[in-house]
Amino acid sequence: MRSIISSFEREIIRNTYLDNLKQKRVLQRSIRMAAAAIALGLLGIILFTFFISKDFWKVQQYRERLEKEKKYSESLLKSREQLISTVSHDLRTPLNTISGYTELMEQSGLNQKQSKYLHNVKSASNYVENLVNDLLDFSKLEAGKVHIEKASFVLFDLIVETASHFQETYSKKGVELHLDIAEELKNPIIGDAVRIRQILTNLVGNAFKFTHTGFVKVEATAKKSKNHSYLSIKVVDTGIGIEPKKQEMIFKEFAQAEDLTEKHYGGYGLGLTISKKLTELLGGTLTLDSKINEGSTFTLQLPFEFSKEPLTQVEETFTSQKDLTVYILDDDETLLELLREICQRNHIHVKTFSSYRTLAQTENPNYDLLLTDIQMPDTDGFAVLQKLQERDNHLYSGQPVIAMTGQKIVDKGKYTKMGFADVLQKPFSSHVLLKTLGVVSKIDVEPQVALLNSIPESNSPLFRITQISAFLDSPNAVREVLEVFMENTQKSMELLFSAIGDADFSCIRSVSHKMLPMFRQLEAQEAIETLKRLEHLPDDSNGEKVFEELSNLKTRIDQLEKAICQYLATPPFGTD
């Protein structure tokens, strides 16, 4: 029994040892598996964190890039708007000069060939002016800066006036104009007359331009639906028509139905784009129905309401006063010379100033009204008006002040609220100028007809008078322009030598660029070549070589001025 019990004990001890050994092995294996699992988990967490961080970093990068691209796009849009605005203003000033001298030339007894040439000049300048206006409108529409005004007007009169204007313009084509306007539209309605006129001008103008035979018809009715009332204006023509697949394209900017349309009919593809955007801004729709070689129908639908108050018309009255004295403030010497010429021809006393500083130095000022440019280097027109209205200002005793601006005038109220009596948009004709002067001053200003005077050609090889004499019709006018040219050239040369002393090559380029146009008008070739090199002067130029160029330019200008003085000393300049 003792032996058996001992055997059992040994067996139990052996089995216990084996079980412990097995448990230890299982525990070790479990620990290893747990460690491996933990390691894999940590590795997974690390990888997951890495990928998440990488994606987050990429998202941040994309966001930063998108923000940069957005800011860049906004800056581009702003720069484009500023560029178009600046270019529009800078274009309107010379356009005003061109149209002004064109009108003066029309009154100077031209022959048939010269009248034809002058007509082409006027047509080209009108084209450029319309392009400038459309570019500015398109830019403002893109930037969302066009505001809709609400005022009472008679749509019937607006349609008749707009359509009749184009009938007169295209009278030689023999295209008939048909108007079918509802009688109830003779009552005043509330809306933006300026924008509706702009849309109709584009639609009716296109209808006449693309119609060779047949008619152009304008239909206007007032319709009512359950919720609102709306205008329906249709412009129907029997013109060349548009293919269905190309009808949507014509509402896109700078696009026309055919590649040869611009060549055959002119235009730049902005009119319908602007009309479409303005229509949407007014809360309406503009649609097209057209068949090739049969004609087109543009349908304009706009919400509206009748005005409850009748329109009041202010009649213009003029006093019996005959003398009128005008002060003109503008930094453009050429425009000042033109305005002075127009005023003097119409027996208006005029005095011009190129800066407010010179105007402020005037002793015992005596004028009936003042014209001031809005955009000038030293100060703007609004600041000029504010300075004039300051207490104890000896220049001002309540005279009307008229603004002149190269920016497109959408709302005259912006100027009149500031205190201006009226505003002229450059370019303006002599007729518009005289009419404005008459209305503001209550003086009946009648345009005078100028007589033709012969202007001799220059015999000097250093300059020619042909180009500027085409815009001037009297020796006195030529003398004044040449004297202003010589005076401004001397001032510019002083600026150039001052700039080279300071190594200010940017100033040299700017002044040279400003001098070039008049030298080109006089065909002073030797000076032109030097000015062209100075206009494109690099920033790393050698100062000594630039000074040598300026010295050579000074020598040529001295010779040119001597030749001009000799020219002005000969008849008819040298005689009274």
C-alpha cells in the first residue's frame, strides 16, 4: 500500500509539474502574442496617424493654395477693373480733343474730299468711344458695381427716341422702322431708364446693322400675370438671322455668330453680353428666336409698375445777359487749349488753369462759372469744390461749378449731391459744352461759325506742321499750340536733367513717354528716336551714357525751337 501510495504521489507530482510547465509555455506564448498584437497595434496607430496627418497637411496645403489663388484672382479682377477704368479715362481725354477739333474743322469751310476724310475721323472716334464705354460697363457688371436706379419715366418716349435715332443713322439703307407701342405705356412707369435705353440701343442698333432690306419693328406691351406685371418689348428684324446652334454663343463676351461678322459689319462682341447681364440685373429675361436669312426676334421681359405721380418738366429759361466769363481747371494742356479755342470762337471770356495752386493765386477773380476736371495729379475735382466752398475763400462767391470726367457717368446725382451744378463726360462736343454752359448760367449761348484761314507749311527739315494743322484752322491757333509745346518741352527737359541727377530712371521713362506724342505730331524724327530710347530705358543703365543722351536731346530740341521761332516769325504769324 505504501508502495502504491508512493507511486500515486510521484505520478501526481509529475503530472502537476507537466501541467505547470505547459501553463508556463502557454503563458509565454500568450505574452509573445500579446506583445506582437500590441506592437502591431502601435504600428497601425502610427501608420494611421501618419496617413491622417499627411492628408490633413495636404488639405491645409490645398486650402492655402486655394486661398492664394483666390486672392490672386481677386487682385487680377481688381487690377483689370482699375486698368479698364484708367485706360477709359485716359482715352476719353484725347477723344474729347479729337471730337472737339473735328467740330471746329467742320465749321471751317472744307471741300468735299476733306469733309469725307473728316467724316471717317468722326466715325472712328465714335467707334473707340463706344468701345471704351462698353468695356467699362462690362468691367463694372463683372465686379457687381452696377447699381439699379428707380425713377419715373415714359417708356413710350424712350422707345420712339431710341429707335428714331437709328432710323436716321441708317436712312441710306432703306430699312423701314415700324413701331407698335401700347397706348398705356405713355403713362409714366418706375424703373431705370438709363439701363433700359442701353439695352434697347444695343438691340435696335444690331437690328438695323444686320438688316439690308425689309424692316425693323419694335413692339412694346404691358402684360399682367397672377403675381406681377411685366413689360414685353420685342425687336423684330428681317436681317441675316442666326443659326440655332450659334444663338447662345452671341450672348458671350467678345463672341459673334460668324468669324467674318466683325470684318463685314464691325463690332467687338460686347453689346449683347452687356444687355443680357443688365436684363438679369433688372430682374428680367432676354431671349432670341432667329432663322438664318429670315430675321431675328429679341424678346425683352422686365418687371415694372406704373408711377402714381405725373412727371414734372422744368423749362429752361435764359436771361438777356450776353457776356459770360468761364474759368477752366484741367491738367491736360492740349484740352485746355481746345476749350479756350471753342470759348473764344463763341465770344465767351475764358481763363484756363493747369492746377488748383495756380487758380488759388488768382487775384480779384471774376468769373460766372468754373469747369474743373475730376481726376488730376495734385488734387481731384471734389477736393477743388470743397476748397472753394470753404469759408473766407476769395475765389468763390457761389458761382456754379461744372465737373468734367473721363469716367462714365451713370448717376449725375453723385455729382450734384456734392454741389456740382452739372457734369460733362469726356469726350464731349462743343455743342454739348455750349449747351451746358447756357443751361447752367441761364445765358443763351449761340455757336459761331469760323472762317477758313490758310496755314503755311514748315520749310524746315526739323519739323512739319501738316498733322497739327489738320486740327487747327487759323494761324493764331497754330501759334498758341506751338508756344505751349515749347514751354512744356522746356519744363520736361528740366525734369529729365533733375531725374538723371537722382538716377531716377522711372521718372525719365515717364517724362519721355509724355513728350513723345507731340514730337510725333510735329514729325521731329531726330528727337523722336532719342525719346524712344529714353522711354524704354532699363533700370541698370549707365548714368553717364544717359546724361550724354539727354545732352544730345537738348541740342536737338534747341535747334527745333529755333526753327519753330523762325517759322512763327514769317507771315501770317509775323503780322497782325
